[in-house]
Amino acid sequence: MAESLQNQPTPDEVERHVASDSEPRRLNTPNDVVPQGDADGARTAAKARFDYLDIIKGYLIILVVFAHLIEHFGTYDPVFRAVYSALSLHGLPIFVIASGMVAKPLLGDKDYRKMVAKLLLPLICLQPFYLALYARAGGDAMRHILDPQWLLWFLLSLLLWRMMLPLFLRVPLALPLAVGITLAAGYAQFIGADLSLSRTLYFFPFFLAGYLWRDRVLKIVSTARVLWGLLFIALLVGTALWFLHGLDSAVVYHDRGYDQAAVWKDYPALGRLALLVLSSIGCLAWMAIIPRSSKFLVRMGQRSLTVLALHGFVVLVFLKLFNMAGWTYSPSPLLFPVLLVLSVAIAWGVSLFDGPFNRFFDWLAAKLSRFVPRIP
């Protein structure tokens, strides 16, 4: 989705990680998947694994577009709001897990420069445009200048997750510590949408788990796929009904503390923990039923950063058209399949700009790098 989702390690890099004694859990060794010495087999297995991750990203970037379309109608219709909330609860963490699966335990000068080109510069350049649209809609742009607008929060959070990972890998019980920080952060009223801090802390356990348990997760979701599929349907319908009958949909935004949105007001931390567990199970169930082969989805996954960063402008155009057509205030459930087809078309159309998008920010990063000293 962002840089770590789009620029995955090559099979050669995988082999170098495998050979590293400092990273025994990072990937399966070649002996686990092919006979000893069969380097071609190891590279083939690695490529298949990364193709599957691309398929996950391609599948879910279409879901992101779909969710942003139905979110608009959710303002006026509780069914659309419940569907949006259920999709966000179980779908968004998969992106974070996939990001963790391809993350690096150590970052060098090249990695930092890539993060600047693929994450920081797009955020800085696109933020003014989204703020201008927010102001045009009647919002206070200056008050939210430090709040990455709409879909841009993921870029900043991903940059922070990648920088946090090497630090957490140095401490024992890193995952329980990350979960504890996530639960405690909800009590701090100053931790909110600014600098995407609340979302960064909430989703970091998913990122860390993706890194630590990558092979285990892929193995789990490759078995009993029918049962996982039934569980996924039950979870999606169940959580949608929960949102429809009382659960505050604000909890899926993860950009505010317990005082503004809590699953369980008397015991908010316990409610957030339950939400983390529910999301984790939903992620596994969803990953299990995603197709294992699709050239279209692989291509979409490889271009997911561009789709993420730019699709908001296209979505806003269609939302304006929906308003003009009078669909916004009384949407019909028949709109769901229409919006799904439209989501595929939007994602595909925006992905065509992947080349120019990346070339521009690579060029900009190269120009700015002259003023930045290299990190040893």
C-alpha cells in the first residue's frame, strides 16, 4: 500500500534475510520449503509468497475505495454506516499486517530515503490539497493542519511503524508491550488525530505481529479455508448488526480517546482489547478466503500506494455526482453492487498513474537529497 507494501524485498533479499543469524524468525529457511541447495526453488517460493501479499493488497485497496464510497451514504443511512464500520474493523488491519510482513528489522540510509520519497513527500504534497477540499466543505483547515487528512494518515503511520520496529525488537515481550501502550493511549486526551498518533499506536501491534508471525500467519490462513470463510461471514454480519444496534461507529476511526469513543464506557481498555482480538480473528478469516492467484490483483497490489494517495480525489467527484442525482439522502441497498463495480473501476483507473506518480516523487526526493547528509 505504501512504500513497504509497494517495494517488497526481492527473492535475493529474502535469501540474505534467511542467512542472517540475527533474524531467525523473519522467514522460513530454504530447507523448510525446498530441498537443500535448491536456490531456484527458494526463489520461486519467495516470489509466490510476495505475489500472495500483493493479491491481499490489491483486494483490499479496492475495498478501501469501496469503503470510502459507502462512508458518504453512512452519514444518512444506518445500514450503510454499519457496513462501512464492519468492513473497516476487519479489513484495515490486514493492510497493517501486510506492511509488517515485508518490514525490515534494521533501517539504513537507503531505507530512510525510500521512506521519504514514498511516504513523507506524498503526504506533504497532498495534504494541502485535501485540506483545501476540507475547507471548501466548511471545515476548519487550520485547526486540522497537523491531522493527515482522510486517507493520508496511513502514510505517516507507516513511516512511524517502520521506525518503531527496530526499537521494539530490542526489548523482551515486544508484542504485549505494544498492546499495553495501545490500551493506555486511550486514556491520554492529548493523543488524537494530530500527527496520526492515536492511529499509529492503535495499529502498531498488528504491524509488529505481521513481522514476528509472518510465516505462522500465512500457514494458518492456508488451511481450513471453508471454515475460515464461514467464520468471516459470521463476524462480518455480527459486527455489522452490533454497529446497527448500538455500538458507536466512531470506534473504528481510532483517532480519539476513550472519552470520545469507547466500546465499553465502564471499562474502556478492556473494550479496546476485545476490539483488537475481534479484528485479529476477522483479519485471519478474511485473509484465508482471498484468492491465491490473480494477475489483476497482483498488479493492483503493486500499485496500491498510488491508488491510496490519489483515489480520494476521484471519489469526491463521484460523491458530488451522487448529491446532484439525489442518491445521498435516501440510498438504496441496491447501490452496494453498483458502488463495488465503481470501486474496481476507480482503483484500476487511478493505478494507471502509478508510473508518473512514483517518478515525480523519486525526482523530488533526489533533488532534496542534496541538502540532507547521508546516514552511515
